[in-house]
Amino acid sequence: MLLSIKEYLNVHNMKTLKSFRRIILSMLLLSVCGWLYTCKKGGTDPQKQAANATSHICGQVNGVQAIYWDLMNGIPRTDILGGLPTIKNIGGTYSHPQFPLLSFIYPAGYTPQTDGTSGAVGVNLIRNDQKAIWRYTSIFYNGNASASQVLNNEVTQLRAFLGSTGAVATVCSQQSTLPRAAGISSNIASAFITFDGFTAVLSVSITTETGLGAEQINIAVTAAPTNEFSNEILNIFLPIDYELLYTGNGELDSDGDGVPDSQDAAPFDPTKH
């Protein structure tokens, strides 16, 4: 099982879950019109249709992977082809045992493993051959850590999980600070990397509030063999991301406070936005 950053940071009890979906999934809302439009086209391999796509923030990444990298960094894309992303070969439904709002349908050939380290809510969805993973976890940490520190540790843990011993090539990376509200900001780091025949995208957001003395760490990781990465994006990673943001009635408002999750810094706490 993939080790968690929580062991590295000696995490204490979690008080709230501020979802990283605000960063990596909110742009999906802007992309829905594009997906709905392309549903009409049909009959063409979406990877071939997206072959000429280029990342708006990293010219070295193309095709489906460029679209995915941009979405993971909050860059809106309306050129995801092949229709709305859905799991086509259903393996089961995951629901977090302590936070059932963290739930989604997962594909056959993958097994979910709840991130059981104290102080976090998360799950590692691992392909049964141990060569691909979709990971999401949120941690309330009593201390100070940088997004780049957390990201580097995630890279180390990911390589250990995949049995990597070779060098890591960083294809693209991003770092930024995003103001949320008065006294609240997020430090963000992301990386598109390759190593030993694998490709991975990792994103980390650390949200701090002045005077709180603690921070919210949100982590998203996806990885697969390089020659399968685009296929896993289209059939596994994006469909699960989409599930977490939308319901059949529209965009998800998990805590019922009237603020959709993509705009809510605390989507499971009705007293905070």
C-alpha cells in the first residue's frame, strides 16, 4: 500500500476537511459545456481527437495529458472529447468509513484502500497489478509544512510503491500562492514527472489561516505506465474526479450550505464557506 504523507509529517487530529477539489476539480464546471457539445460527435477515438491539444502552461505536454495537466492546475479546458467522463466498467462503490460523503464508483480491476493514518480522510485506489494509482487525501496538520516539501515526499512514496530505482525527470512543475479570503491563503505545488516507464501527476495544496497554528494539506496523485497514462486519464482518473464534483441534479453541495463544493473551502462544514 502506498505510504501516506501523514506519517512523514506526524499529523494530529483532523478538525475539518477542506477539499482539494476546489483546486483540481472546479475547472471541470467550466468544461461541462465542452463535454456536452462533444457528446454529439461520437464515433471517434477521443485520444485521437485530442492528439493536437497542447498544455496552456507547459508546451512539453500534449494530447489528453495536456488537457489533464491543465485541469489539475485550475486551467479551464473545453476540448475533452468523447462525451462526459464516466466509469464504463464498474467494479464497485467506495465510501469512506468515517466520511461517507467521500464516495465514488470505481472501475473493475482497481481496489480502494482507505488511507488509515490517524488525522486524515483519504483513499488510495490501486490497480490490481500495482502499476497504477489514483490517490486523494486531506490532512489537518498542527504545524508548518511547505507544499513543495509535501510534494517531494509524495514523489518518494510513489516511487517506493511502484518499485522505482531510476532517475526522475520533471516534465512540468508549478508553484503559486492563492489568496482565499482575509487571512486565508493556499500554497500550491504540482509536478508532471516520468520515471522508470511511469508517468505521474501530483498536486499539493496547503491552506493556512492567520493565527490558527495549523494547516490543511490536500494531496492528489495519479500514476500509470507511460504508455497507458492517457487511457487511464480518460477512463479512470477524470471520471472519478467528475463523480466527486457532480451529482445527477447538478454540482455537489456536500454540506447543504448553499455554496457548491467547487467554491466552498470547507465543503463538509455547513458553518464555513
